[in-house]
Amino acid sequence: MMLVDGHGRVHDYLRISLTEKCNLRCNYCMPESGIVLRNKSHFMNADEVIALAKTFVNLGVKKIRITGGEPFVNKDISQILIQLSQLNVDLSITSNAVLLSDYFELLEQLNIRSLNLSIDSLNEEKFNAITRRNLFDTVIKNINEAIHRGFKVKLNVVVIKGVNDDEIVEFVRWSIREFISVRFIEFMPFDGNQWKVDKVLSQKNMLDIIAKEFKLETIQKIQDEKNLISRNYKIEGAKGSFGFISTITNSFCGTCNRIRLTADGKIKNCLFSNEELDLLSALRNGEDVTSIIQKAIQSKHAKNAGIDFENQNYKNRSMTAIGG
């Protein structure tokens, strides 16, 4: 069985958020005032995460990515990862790397080798300002340790005009030195992050910045993945690569295969959609979860949840409450 939407796209990639909580307060992700804390009964427990994951796998999901908030702040993450690793899926994790050193051995034992790690500045003062925390040294140390241990490391860099766009070249230089993939992500609108379209740098804008530093003939295009999210390049002779996730200016919706399950058990068929369906309540009530999942996928819009980003009345959860 496969999950196919009304536009013929097969959905076989599930992103599961384990928590809305985070040990950083990145200003593009979490409102400065934080989020409303709710009783743990509102959220999936470990057994419910596994039960829903198995349902999705039975519906054709082949890849699961664990996200948050920050997934490693969930006290049950070891138990969850152990059980998910027994499913026939490609299992990976997105993290801010703060707690990563506590889990290297477990990840290696479970053969979870793919890590997407967030870092938006290589300048300590700027990093601390963006995250509203003073954990730069910890994050850098853990990222370097992940690289040293041979994990497949992708670095997620949310680029905001006037904030960190002056560091794009330095991140590209990092991709020359190390076996990493740097992904420059366009600033996207979420609740409480003060998004404006004039803060967005497009792929073209960022490539122009890179081309001023490196000769055009040394910037090589890499073959894109089947269900592309990042349009990838490398500098000739580099160990690693860099790419652009251009959700706003050059979307990849036509090849989207992603489903999101929020920490409170709602299925989101698009990152930007407010049309959520409640799987957790259905599971607890013994109802048919499969039909709800199929309904959610069938109702998916062709592009960006049908949202006009120029409309300032657009509302969505904060990023930390979605799971990215």
C-alpha cells in the first residue's frame, strides 16, 4: 500500500516530532516569550510514537526522521530510537547538537548514521544572539565530534538577510575542508518569528555571494536527489558540498514526499498547512487511524498548502511546535 495524494505524489517520508521543547531559543523558530506549556497528556508517549510509526510503515513509509523542538530533551528518546531502529526504515535525526555527545555510542550501536545539525553562525557572539543561549562551544565541539566519528552530517543554516548572510562564504569553506553537506535554508514564516519577505535571500542571491569569492568554473552542480529538497553544489576539489533549500522563492513541492507528525499527534501534510488531523485522539479511542492518514494526504495542496506568503494574515504554529 502507498500513500498517494491528489497530485500523484507518493508520500514515503515521515518526520516525527518528539517534543515542542528545546534547550535553545532560536529567534526564527521559537517566539521570544516561548511556547505555552501543556500537560504531558496532550503529547504522544513512547508507545504511541511507535504505534503510529508502525502504521505509517505499513502504509509505505520508508524513511523516518526524528525531530523536535529538540528531540534529545525527550527523556524517552533512547527507548524510541531502539524500537524504531527495528523497523525496516531509513532512520535519521535532526538536532541542535547541544546534547549530542551523550548519545554518540547509542546512535552508533543502532547504526543511525545520518544527522542534520543546526548551526546558523560560526561567530560565537552572533550564534548566542540568534539562539538566546551561550552554548556555541558545546555545539561546535559536538558537530566536530560527529564529523570525526564518520556520521553523515548535514548542517542546516537558516539564512536571514542582515543577520548571517555575511557568513555564507565561511560555511562554504567549511564544506571544502570537511565531509559535510551545508544546506542554506530560506527564512520561512512561522508564528512569532517576525518574518518579512525582504529578509529572505533566494538561491540566486546566495549563489551570487559565493561566486564573488570562488571562480564560477569551480562551482559544480551536483545531481539532485529524486525527492529533492536541497539543490546541491560543491567547490571543485572539496571534501563536502553545499546546497539551497528555497521553500519560498523556488519551492520543491512538485517532488514532495513528506508527512509530518507533531508531538501532540497531529498529522500535517505540509509544513505550512493549518489543516491538521488528530491521530493521537483516534489512536487512544481505538478508531481507524489509517483512514485519517489517507484523508490527510489526499487533501494536500499542490504547493505550499495553498498559502500566499505575501498575505500578512497567514498564521501557523511556531517552528518548534511543528518539528521542521
